[in-house]
Amino acid sequence: MDEGDHVYTLKWYQGIDEFYRWTPLETPEIKTFPIEHFTVDPRASRRGHVFIQNVTVNAGGSYRCEVSGEAPYFKTSFGTGYMTVVDLPDSVPSINTKDREPYKLHQEVDITCTSRDAQPAPTLSFYLNQQPWEGEEQVVVNSSSGLQTAIKTIRIEVLPGLAEEGVLQVKCVAAHPDLYWESNERNFSVDLPEFYHHRPPSSASQGVLPYSGETSSCCCSLVLITLTVFTAGVILR
């Protein structure tokens, strides 16, 4: 249409389905048509501005606005756009495992994070003792409702450095960029041997006698010299 042309009719489509029509010269001016994935509120809609509600995830897709001018030419113009509908999870991600607590040192444990009923599924990330921890590739499961469930699993070998004071702290974050961020944390108990609960001073545990600093330095140097001489002797032979 050219600037200054009067509107004969304006129509809105989702895909090929018309759901809204504005015809200024008719009564009523606004007509709406049933569509499966949302409803139009005619009271909140005006001319080319359409208000839709009760939107489902399947309302996403291609939309087209078509405008026709009055007689005698009935010139027609149209514009298209794509709408994405995001359905955010209703709850924080859950953290679960089939392995029974308390864990043993060097035991391998599988821990799973799940975020349910979203579209699209959020991205899941693991943190172990507040540090990022890579896991298996995220799995997305589709449901008949059109919503998705995200699942991610990590496998951990319970090492002494990961379970200080007998606790393994696991955190899972579910996120949509700029839209959604939720996390959940869970502490898992680890059965540490008595040795880790009552460690003797580090010098005694290494078998070093409590000499003064100067004498210890001399003793240590003597050991290094002895080792060097022994090695040289082996090479010469």
C-alpha cells in the first residue's frame, strides 16, 4: 500500500490460519476466528494491534500481517515475523543418585540433575564444591504435551580432596540465557577412614624427626649427596 491509502481490511495469520480481521467499514469492525494454540482478546485489540492470551508452546511459529487498501485498486502489502514461545520450568532442578550414602573413598558415583516440563529445555551445569564440573552430554526428552525434560549426569570418583570433612557438595544450575536461572544444592556424606579425621602433624606423618631447622637442612643435603654418588657409581659400571 502507498502512504495515504485507506485500509479496507487488515488480517493476521499464524501459518496459513487467519485468526484476526479488522475491516473499518463493516460492523463489527473486528472479527476473530478460533485457533488451537491461543485466544484473541478483541477488547484489548485495536486495528492492527492484536492481544493474544492462553498461549501454549505450540503458538510459536511464523506470523503474517496482511493489509489491503480500498477500491478501486485494493493494493495489498504484508509483513512476516517469527515468534518463539518459552515455557519455563515450574520447579528448581532436582539432584538424585542411585548410589547409597555414605560413600567410600575411591568409590565411583553417578549423580543426575533433572529439570522437567519446559520448552525449550534449559541448559544444565554442575558444580562440585563450588567448582565447575564437566559431565556427560545433556539429554533432552520430549513429552506428548510438547514440553521437554533435560537430564545431565556426572560420574565422580570420591577422592580425599573432594570430600573434606566427609561431605561432597553438588550443585546443579538450570538456565535459559536472559530468561531463567535456578539452582539446587545437595550434600552427600562420605565415610572417611579414621586416619583422615585425626591426622598427626604433617612433619611426623612424613617420618621426619623433629630436629631444628638448621640440622634438618644439613641432614637433607647429606641424603641428596649420597644418592648422587650412588647413581654415578651405577653409571660408571
